[in-house]
Amino acid sequence: LWSTPRPEYGVVTSPSVTDAQGQASARWTLGTLAGTQVAQAQVPDVGMTVGFDGNVTAGAPSRLYVVPGDVGYVAQAGDVIDVRYTVADQYGNRVPGATVTVAPSHGSASPTTGQTDADGYLHVAWTLAPIHLEGANFVRAVMTATSPGTQADARTPLATSVTVRHGPVATIVIIPDERTAAADQPVTFFLGLRDAYGNRFSLDEFAGCTIQWSAPPPAQLTPGRGSLAQQLEIRSTSSVTVAATCGSASDTAELIIQ
């Protein structure tokens, strides 16, 4: 009697009888699972079982995937993201040595062309710097991938998207840097924040740090709150220096009383 212990190990024709030389044969149709597969022959009359191993390799590349969890990123300008691709045959077995080529719409990728490793994966480092948001709150960056002979999950090429937001606050500027007013007249200063790539934070964006305004007496300060945290109303009876900090970034401006 011939059999396989698991359905994914394929099918062996059974039963068969020995010939004049005492030999028996069967046809083993291997399963679709890559790796070691096992079949066995049993002789019930004598209680004997013999095992056979078959080494099954992946077939030709058929599908290109981005590994689940490696899509839908939200990242900061300047981040480096590890994106993993895998190439599979028609049965879903990962294919080692398959070529994958990527092309990012923003930033750079390394490598841009590579081969899947022994486990069928290719790791690509996607660097999102420098990216200039040009006044927008974010940009949608896309990296496309292709692999010869494959369909990219029913799409060719396969696209991985990332929502790119500002990097950390790197510089702040009080606007204007000098104001003139009469004694006890309320005046307003504004704070401009930028990341290391020159991207501006708008008034309704979270800057990732706490804005602190300060000025010595006799100045009276009314900082804005929430989305107006980048705004300061101040009045004083004498000239003072106005200071602002956000994280490690700082700036000063002058209020001159006439």
C-alpha cells in the first residue's frame, strides 16, 4: 500500500503488487508545497513500512507581493522605511533568486534592483529625505515594483504608498522680528516652524513639541491655545525682548515701546 501522511504531499497510486523479481512500483505525483515531501509504502502482511523523501522546489515566478504590514505607512520626512517584497510561484511558494526592480516617486531606494534571498524575500530601504511638501500638510509618496514574469497581485506594477508628513521641528522664527507700539498697546507676534528640509507647519498642525513664549516684566503675555499656539498677544509699558522655544529650537524678537 502506498500513501502520503499529508494531503499537501501529493498522491501515490495504490495499491500495487510485486512482480516476478519481488519489486513493486508506484507513481508519486508530488504536491504543490515547496520543501521536503514524504511518501511511504506498507506491506501489511509483514508489518513493514518504508519511507521516501522528495525535495520540491518553487516553480517559476508568478506573483509579486509586498509583505502584509509593509503598506499604508505614515512617516516623517527623513525616515528610512524597510519594505519587504516576495515573489511566489502559482501555488504561493516563495521563489529565491527572483529579480525585483523598484522605483520611488519621492526620495531614494536601495537597492533599486535586487534578487530575493533564500527565503524568497527582498528588503528595500526607502529613504524619504529630502522631501519638500511645498506648503501642503503631507504628500503621498509611492514606490512601484516589478518582477519579470509576474503579475503584481493582479496589478502591474505593484504600488506601495506612504503618507509623508513633516520631520521634527528644526528651526523657529518669530514674525516679525521687531514691532513698535505705544505703552500698554496689545500687539501680536507669530511663530513660524520648519523641519530640517524647510517644510513649514501650518497653524492647525501638531508640531511635535510644546511652544513656550516668554518675556520679562512688565510685559503681559496671552499665548494662543490649540491651533493658535503659534500666536502671541503681548502688551507692555516698556521695551522687552520676546522669546519663543519649541523643543531645542528658539528665537527672539523685540517689542519697542515709544
